[in-house]
Amino acid sequence: MSARTSPAEAISANAGEFVALRHDLHRYPELAFQEERTSDKVAGLLASWGYEVSRGIGGTGLVGTLRRGHGKRSLGIRADMDALPIAEETGLPHASATAGAMHACGHDGHTSILLAAARYLAEEGRFSGTLNLIFQPAEEIGQGARRMIDDGLFERFPCDAVFGLHNWPGVSAGRFGFVAGPAMASVDWARIRVRGRGGHGAEPHAAVDPVVVAAHVVTSLQTIVSRNAAPLDLAVVTVGSIHGGAAANVIPDAVEMLLTTRAFRPEIRTLLERRVKTIATLQAESLGASAEIEWKHGFPSVTNHEAETRFARNVALEAFGEPGIVPDFAPRTASEDFAFMLEARPGSYLFVGNGDSAPLHSSRYDFNDAVIEPAAVYWATLTETFLEASDA
């Protein structure tokens, strides 16, 4: 029996290669469902290491499959690939070369992490069963996971459990956070168009001012969280955009608002939708105007399964000990379409610290290269543990 190289030793030996890969992906970002170059690069590397590569799943998504031994269990690990429509302002040597697009959420890092683990598992990994590495498009617009699932992801590539991770700024680099139950919020969006009656700014009595009505609607919406949701239930209602009129002395006919709602529990998600619609409609009517509401359902909360989350945490303990884990890691109010995968299969979505970086979705954000190595070791350890690593 040959001496075994540990995941940490093997991945460390090749870490520079995956830092360079991450910089390459960062320099050439691709937006949702446009991840052609990224998908080509991922597919080429996986194939060169012996994975069976299946492409065109949910558009530009792909799965790399590696079977070993006679084990019956199957595992899915997901990484997202898409970038954001943001102009980069980091000034880094590997900054985006694509105008108006950048990896401002670390998906270049997530992809590089999973590829670093993939190489180790193909060359030296000891497991028995089937490993499915899922590279997903279009997470940033919340459509990629559902598209892959609708394209037969879990029928074509059965998974007894599925796992994913996200980097998190402000958490010590390379430390892992775990949340059982709701870990990230649901998300929905609404467009509210308040219709009044335009007129001269000097004669407001002859008009129905939608600007004033919209102001009352925005103020009233704040009572949903403070007075309709229970104090211990997460609820967020944010009006992020309001537009109406073009001159100081002209009352416009309409004002348009865009808002988002977030929740952890389905009941609160439903409550937010009902109350937003009721308040906007009745507040507008009370002032002689009307409100037209378009509601767009996003995706549910990321709800981690208890057993799989406990397993995932124990893997981190095995690999890094207590110092590698953030105690009492709190749920996040951001949203993730990995929620759909957790509705379809048991699993868990975990977090890894990105250190003292700019926030996610900032034009100054950059993924921390120091995270690639420990996170890849984590995926390798999880795979060998889940698929019963052997001494063969």
C-alpha cells in the first residue's frame, strides 16, 4: 500500500495553479447564461483529469462526474460561475477586462475552489461512489439552479445529498460557518406604479399628486416589519428605487417604485406580499390615487437540513479543528437560488470567511486567494468522508 498524500499536502502543492486560474476567470467575467468561456475552461480541465463531462444543462451549466469503486452513494457539490453587471474599480492587475462586468461576488473563487478539489479527487482521492460536481450559471439573477433542475439535473445525476458554499467578507479568511435550518432569506420583488393626475405645481388642489401618495406608501410600508411581523421573525421590506416627475413646478401623472422583500419562513414571505399589496392599494385610494402592483416571486429561503449540516460541520472539525469554525454563525439576509437545490435534495449551504475585503457586490470587491486552499481541502475531505474513503 502506497503512502497516502493528504488533501492538504496535495492541494497546497498545486495552489498557485488555481490562484492563477482564479485571476484568469476574474479578468474575463461573464454574465448570467453567457458563461461560455468559463464553461469551456471548466469542462476542459475536468475532462483532462478524467471526469465525464455533461454540458448544456440549464443553458451554460455543466456537471463533471467521477465514479470510483462499488459504493452506491452519490454526492453533489455545486459552484456558481456568473459575474455581475458592475464596473470594477479595484485597480488590480487581474481586474476585469470586460467593460461593465466583474466578479463582485466571488464566483470566480467558488469555481476555482471546486476545481482545485476536483483535481485532487481525480488524482489521489480515495472514495467509493459517485461524485457529481455541479457548475451552475446565472445565480446572480436567481434562475440558474431552477433551470438546471428543470433540465433534469437530479434525474440525470442522482445525489443523495448536495452541498454548496459562499465566501463572506468580514469573517476571518478560511474559517467556516454553518447554520442549521434557514441560513439565507427568501427574496421577492415588486414594482408599484402610483397613478394620480398631473398638473401645475402652483395649483396642487387641481391635481392628484402621486409624489405625495408614493411618500405615504413608503412610510406606511415600514409598519409591516414593525407591526405585522412577530419581533422574532426576520422580515425585510426595502424600497430601493422611486422615480416620478422631471421638473420642480410640474406634478406628474405617475410615480414608480421598486422594492424587495426578504424572509426566513414561508408564512412571513406570504405575509409580506399580502401586506405590501394591501397597503399600497388602500393608501393610494385614500388619497384619491390608484396603485398598480406587479409582484415577481424570486426564490425561497436557503433552508439547510439538520443532519447534513451537522455532517458538514463535523467535516470542518476533522479537517481544521475548532479554530477553523466560526461559533454561532448567524443566518444572512441575502438570498441564493441554491435554495431550489435544497428543496429538491437534502444538503447544506455553508460559508467561508473572505477576510477584511470589500462587501459583496461592491465595485471594489475581490475574492481572497488565501481562501482557495482551505476551502478546496474542505470539499476534498467532505467527499472522501461522505463517500466512505477507503484504504485501497
